[in-house]
Amino acid sequence: FTREPKAVQLFQEAAERTGWHCCVLVIDKAHGSSGADRDYLYLVPEAPPKEGPRSPPLCEIYRDRAGSCALAIEAWATARGLPPPALTGSHREWLIREHGRCAKRLVRLQERCTAVAADGSPLSLDHGTRPDDSAANLAERLRPLIKDLGTLDTSVELQQSIIGALHWERAAPAAGSAAASAAANAGDAPAAAAAGASPDAAAPSSSN
């Protein structure tokens, strides 16, 4: 999907036009591999049985592509009463480590951008892009959390706090749009489907 610049947008517009509850880009990778990312669409045809955010949150790891991740989909589906993606234990652990690495990169980048040389001038970036305001604010929230990450003091609660901070809700559909109308009028239904699910992050129903 991400190889074609407008592919995801076209699918999302078609889903909105035909009354699907949400259509979300999910990006994943085979853990332990340096291969290319794999992308999928997570589609929910009708309103979930439990109340909550309309769509799964975006993941900071894939901010540049406005994508979500398997952990974000899992948390959202569980909270809204839908079958979550089936993640293997090893893939889940890899995803947790990926979020920890992302958090550390954000904090290091923000520290570099706020550091100054001996003469008081800002240090230049050898690589990477200066974070925008939202990314800078996120780095500040993550700074105290990553202190014990990767040590014996790392806890499940700490990991979940970091993962939660890296997942952020997308903007609500504009008033008067098809998605807004669907949100107002749709009934509850516990059906969800994923297109092109991977073996490591398979959803209950999938097709290629």
C-alpha cells in the first residue's frame, strides 16, 4: 500500500463512502529481520460493541506514513470488544523493544536539538530531522520514562506507559462527512476484518 502514494487514501475514502466503520494502515515487519516493512489494512465494517475512540491510534514509529502498529490495534480492539490480532509471544516482545528503541531515539534527538556548543550556538544535526512541536513535547514526556528502560528495574507497567505515550489518536472525522454520519447512526456489531494479515500479526479474518 505505501509504495503507491494514494493507495491508502483511496481505500480509506472508499471505506468511508460505503459505510465501513474504519480503515487503518498497519505497518509491521518480520521480527529479527532487516527486511522491508510490511503494510496491511485493518478494516472494521460496523461500530464495535463497546464505546471508545472511533479508530485505532496512530503509532509514533510510523508517524511519517500515518500508520498504526499491531500493538495499537490489539489494545484498541480489546477495549472496544473486538477480537484482537493474534500476536505470537516472540513478535510481541520484539514490538515492545521496537517501541522502547523509538522512545530512546526521540529523546536523544530532542536532547541534541536543545544542546548548545561551548560558544552558546545550537549544535547542528548530522542526520535526522528536527522534531516538530508535538514530537518535542512527546520526547519530554518520554524522558523520565526511559530512565530505567532496559535495566532490571524495567516493569510491565513502565513498558505499557511508554507504548501508550507513543500511540496517539488521529483527528476526528469532519462534521458532515460520511464517517461522522456513520459514527452517529451506526449500530453495534462485533465484526472486524484485516486485509493481508501477516503470520505474526494475523487478524481474525483476512484476505489478500
